[in-house]
Amino acid sequence: MTQAADAKPVGGGLCAGRVVAVTGAGRGLGRAHALAYAAEGAKVVVNDLGVGLDGTPAPDSPAAQVVAEIRASGGEAVAHGADIATSEGAASLVAAAVDTYGRLDTLVNNAGFLRDRMLVNLDEDDWDAVMRVHLKGHFLPLKHAAAYWRAQAKAGRTVTARVINTSSGAGLLGSVGQGNYSAAKAGILGLTLVAAAEMGRYGVQVNAIAPAARTRMTEATFADTMAAPRSGGFDAMAPENVSPLVVWLGSGAASDGVSGRVFEVEGGRITVMEGWRPGPTADKAERWTPSGAGETARELLARAAAPGGVYGAS
Ligand SMILES: NC(=O)c1ccc[n+]([C@@H]2O[C@H](COP(=O)([O-])OP(=O)(O)OC[C@H]3O[C@@H](n4cnc5c(N)ncnc54)[C@H](O)[C@@H]3O)[C@@H](O)[C@H]2O)c1
């Protein structure tokens, strides 16, 4: 049994009274988040389309299983099986929360899959599918939830809404063999900043995480470093390690402007990622010649911090 499955729902938990929708919550990180929210008293909409590792249709429906686990622990949850990268699916996710529990307080955008190839072999289909599920699959639920919260705020209700988006180290630094995924996950960071800036006035806080954990998505890639400990000890790569920060970010406790931020979360470590900011600069208040621009660029680069390494680069 996992840590989250062991946990008992707490009547007065951090998320008591809140309604939380988690996309791609049938397995992996999303499942751990759903169980962790339920353990803190939230009512959870467990979304999962149930697709294979590369996004192709799969026969199983893991959302119902997670709902059964939450209910078996005394929590409240409902399954939602639509594709969140469609407008109908995203709208019906918000509707499922409102129709079933009367409200939506927190959205966790998490669903996704991989189509890894080096750029020269990356088909247009692989590009489109990964951009669609991650970037559009974040935008559409966010858009529909944001419209709901704005309407609540305009009707005079107090909104304490939270969104947690799921980026990746690939989006922060780049990852060899993952040009499509890195671009989509970097796009999610830009979307997070804009959503935080636009929605703050309506009581909506929007943050992103870049997690690392052993799931079906990563177990083949990181088999050697991600093995579970043989007996006892801290399983640093368990998906359940990522969920406590996600639960806090999705709760009313994450108040006072915790918004537009990005956190790396892995094992017992939480890191605030600091974004692009100006480094060394030169301004001669007139147009450069190409060779003058080049000479200045070299001088500036010599004074600039070295960029973080791209994952998988030699
Ligand atoms: N595991 C890691 O180390 C890691 C690292 C960085 C980022 N992430 C991100 O975390 C998120 C969760 O990944 P995971 O490792 O738990 O993977 P996972 O494959 O275990 O879970 C993803 C779930 O999303 C569902 N899904 C896929 N497309 C969907 C759609 N269109 N609509 C609804 N559900 C859909 C799948 O059926 C699956 O159950 C992903 O966005 C992933 O990119 C994971």
C-alpha cells in the first residue's frame, strides 16, 4: 500500500470543504495528488481518459479505481473520464465538480504522455500530440475553470481558488530527445505566469511544479536511479512525495500572493525555481554594427552566469 492510500481522510484537514479536480489522476502523480487531497478532507473529481504511455487508447479506466480507493478510506470522489485536451472534456470537468459538489476550488492540471524522439526523427504527429495533451490540456481546463471563478467573483462571492500546473525539468532546462515535451512544458510555465497575473484580481492563484517521481512515464528511463528501497527507508522517488506541496498550494492556506511561482519537487526536496531575469547588459543608445554587436555579446557572455545544463546533453 502507498503512503497516500494508507492516509485517512481528516474532517478538519487542510482542504476540508474544498472541491478539487485533478486531471490524469488515474495513476502516477495524479493518483497520488487525488488521494492526498482526499486525505486532507477535499472532495475530488478524479479525471483520467485512460490512455497508453504514448497517448494511444487503452482499455482500462483507472479513474474509477482511484475513486474506489478514496471512498474505501471514507473520502468523497467522483470519476470523470473525458479527454481534457478538448473543449467539451475541459468544460465537463468543471461541470462535474459543480454539478456533483456545488463548487470548484482547485484545479490540478497533470494529465499527459510522451512521444520522445530526437528532433530529426520527430514526426509532426508526435509534435502535435504532445503539444496538444500538455499545453492545450492545461489551457482548456484552466480557461473553463477561470471563467467559472470570474463569474463567481462578479456575482459577489468570495473566491479562494487555486490552480497547480505541471511542468517539468525538461521545460525549465530542456531535455535531449524531448523537443516536443520540453517546448510544451516551457509553454506551461509561460501560461502559468499569465494566468497568475490575469486571475489574481478574481481570487485565483496559479502556480506550477516541476516534479520527479517513479511512474510508468519514468520507470524505464530512470530504472537504475529510481528503484524503490528494498525494505523500509524513505522511498525518495515515490509519487506521494510530490503531493504534499501540491495539496498546500491547492489549499486556502497558500494565501498572501503565493502565485506565479514554480517549484521543483522531488523526494524530500522543494526548490523555488527563479526564472529568466536580466544578466549583463550593454546599451550604446544607437544601432550596433553586426561585428560590434558580436564583440559586445562576447564580452557580456564572459560576465554572464553559465546556463543550467540541458538534461541528457553530453
Ligand atoms: N514522473 C515524473 O518524474 C515527471 C517528471 C516531470 C513531469 N511529469 C509530469 O507529471 C504529469 C503526470 O505524469 P506521470 O509520471 O504521473 O504519468 P502517468 O503516465 O503515470 O500518468 C498520466 C495520466 O494522464 C492520463 N492522460 C493522458 N492523456 C489524457 C487526456 N487527454 N485526458 C485525461 N487524462 C489523460 C493517462 O491516462 C495517465 O493515467 C505529466 O504531466 C508529466 O509530464 C512527470
